Amino acid sequence: MITRAKEILAGAKGKMSNAVNHLDEELKTYRAGKANPMMFNSVLVDYYGSPTPLPQVASVTTPDAKTIMLQPWEKKMIPVIEKAIRDANLGVTPQNNGEAIRCSIPPLTEERRKELIKKAKGAGENAKVSVRNARRDAIELLKKANKDGMPEDLQKEYEQLVQKETDAFTKKVDEIVSAKEKEIMTV
């Protein structure tokens, strides 16, 4: 029975960890006024008829803090990449010189900063909901295991452990969101 309780706890921890990792990856794509190649990870390019993430058809580099350079593997992909960047509505204007695409990162307006913070807080709230859902699922599994013969004191002990994990992951979500908020507000 103790191995079953440990499996339930490990499963809940895994789901909570996935929620935090997803939040972290999502917030990396937010443009905070400085060049970040991760902002292009979600841009899909029409590569011979199939939607392909931009980093798979071009190298993405940051020569300086306000510029991102995209060097397509194939020159004929330049117009397709430019169109994909414009369609993605990232707030950058691609400029090509026939060899590569340069994107200058404009400084964020106060309004845009507030909008990004609101969006980051929303993403953080979604991550917290995922963490709480993992807690709920784990507690339901522990109650079911109790009906199947798990001692009640073991069930209660693992419910407390699940709650401790929930609190830790919720705190981590808050830390990630506040760090991103600070990054966005830094001019």
C-alpha cells in the first residue's frame, strides 16, 4: 500500500512540475523589450506545405540586445519567413538584405508592458489551476486507495505531503511570474 501512495505522490509531483515548466517556457516567448530568440519558437513557417517552427528552417541569433538575426538554411525561404513573422504579430518588422532577415526590437510602451504583465499573470493563474487539479486528482486517488484497503493514517499522511508539494509549486509559479513582471517593467 505504501508503494501505491508513493506512486500517487510522484504522479502528482510530475504533473505539477510539468505545469511549472510549461509556464516557464511560455513566459520565455514574451518580448520584454530586449532581443530574445525564444520569441520566434512559436512562429510557424510554411516549409514545403507543412507548418514548421521557424528555428527549424533558420538560425536565430542576437548580435546585440536590440536585434535578432535570422539566417535561413535556404535563401528562397526568406519571403516565406518574413510573411510568417508579420502574420505572427510579434510587434517586430522583418527587414531582409537578400541574405538574412534582421528584426529590430522596439522598446515597449507602458501600455504594452501592462498588457504583457496581465498576460503573464493569466498564464501563472493557469499554471496554478493545473497544480491544483493535480492535487485534487492525487487526493481522489488516495481516497480510492483507502477504500481498497490503504490504512487511513497513511492516506492522511500522503494527503498532507501532496498539499506540501502543491504549496511549493504554487510558490514557484508566483516566483516565476514576479520575476517576469520585474523583467517586463525594467526599462
